[in-house]
Amino acid sequence: MRLTCRLLVAGCVCWSWSVTAGIEPISTSIAVGMAAALTGFLARYQHLLYYFQECCRPEWISYNKTGLKHDLDKKLYGQHVAHQVILKAVTGFMNNENPKKPLVLSLHGWTGTGKNFVSQLIAENIYQKGMKSNFVHLFTATAHFPHEAHIDKYKTHLQEWIRGNVSICPRSMFIFDEMDKMHPGLIDSIKPYLDFYDNLNGVSYRQAIFIFLSNSGGEKIVEVALDFWKEGKEREEINLKDLEVALSLSVFNNKNSGFWHTSLIDKNLVDFFVPFLPLEYKHVIQCGLAEMVSKGHAPDKEVVETMARDLNYFPKEERVFSMQGCKVIPARLDFYV
């Protein structure tokens, strides 16, 4: 007979062990006695365990507004609109002791503009272990839900995963990448967890965070940025109001997007549509210099400029916006260093 014992304290398994007992009852009694003694010891000194095992407690989960602002200021390039929205949205939610619903952010823009990077910065300034935290869950549509024929199985597994993890830690974060490639039925399956419910089957989701990453709406964002450039306006003059309505309508009306078939938008379950602007040559330079430092090299602007000039830009003649953003820089830079 196998006896498995676990001590669960404040959202973390602080100890787990198994004992294989023979036929004799005394063996089982000894095992149970040892388990009880160890459980009592650990429970008595549980405050020490919090510092060694990640738990759903302030020691491991604590919002750092100053840290997030610093990271957005120094590490995110060319995204003044996203910077403002993200900082205000996350700060307002984390400072609210009794939110009415989970925080739902939908990040939109072309590849390489910083969507994944921003979700990483948010995680790093809430969870001590950042993206490696047991309370941060990343899903990629093409990797985790590749086969449409298995959609019903995916729905069940996803719902169970969200429910189970929020039960363990209400302050859980769920990041969904490639939302534009996700089956609409799968998106709708998580809708109840995003709504204004006090609880569902005894579980409250109001402290959870859901972040959607998508390329959909990127064309509309580019269109607005190009219009400002053609009119001779500065990039920094673009405001959220110039993009938000057009972006939400673009996403909603895009028949190739999973969002189009769902009720997330018309039910107002997405708190903020966050636009990521196409990056310019100067932003590519900033990304390149930062990447050199991260690779342990001394920043060399001449090297980075050589790399940046070889990338593709549009419009073709004016070469204003980068087609790849910063995504290809880590691989490309190695060729020039």
C-alpha cells in the first residue's frame, strides 16, 4: 500500500512524500505517525517555509509599480500609448482590494512591437519568479490547441486548468498568445471567468489577470500611424482615443480573427484594447543596443546601425516603419558582431 502525504499551506505544497507500507498494520501506523509529526512540525514553522517554497502570499506575489514604470520607461521602445495604458490599468487593478471582475487586457499590433515583452514585464513586477512562477500560465494557440478536431477536449482541459489554478491562487495570471489563431469556441469557453460574477461554483476569479496577445488590428494601427506621419505630426501626438475605437471595430469585424466569432467584445469583457505602434528605425537602434548589452557586448552603435539598415521598412521609398520590429534582432545581431 502506498501512503502519500502532502502539507498544503497558503497555496503551495510545502512538502510531499510517499511511503510504501507492507501488510503489517504496524508499518502503516508508523508511517501515519511520522507523517502526523512532520505535518505538525511544518505547520508550526510554516512562516519559514514561505521563504523557500513559492506560495500564494505577499512574500511571492506583490505589485511593484515603481519597478513596472521603470521597466516600461527604460526597456520598452516607441510605445508611449501602450506604456500609459498598461501602467494605469495594472496599477488601478492591483490597488483595488475588491475588483468587480478580473483584469482583461488585449494587446494588439504587428509582430516584434513588444506585446510578449510587456506581458513579461507585468509578470516580473507582480511575481517574484516572473514568467517562471507557478502562478503565471502561458498558452500559445498553435502549440497548445493545434487541432480543431480536438476542440471539445481543449475546452474541458482549459476550463479545468483555469479553475484549478485560481482555486489554489486567486492572483493567477493567464497569457494567451496568438489569439487571432485561436478557435472561437475555445475563446468563448473562458468567457464565464472574465465576467462580473462574484464566484462560479465557489471559486472567485476577480483577482485573476488575463492577457490576450494578437496581431489582429495591426493593419489599422499602422494606418493611423502612417496618417500621422503623412500629416507631419509627431508620433508622440498619437493618443489612445485615436486608436481604441478603430482597433476594437477592426478586431470585431475581422472574420479571420477568433475574436470576431466570440462575445468577448460586445459583452464588454475586455477592459482595455492596447495598441502597439509599428517601430521606426530609431527604435530598432535602441533595441539593438540593448540586445548587445544583454549578450555581454559593449554597445556599438555603428554595428547596430549596419544591422538596422539591412532590415526591411515601409513605405518602400521612405523606409519609415520596420516590418519585423525588434523580434529578429537577437538572431540578426549575431551576424554583425
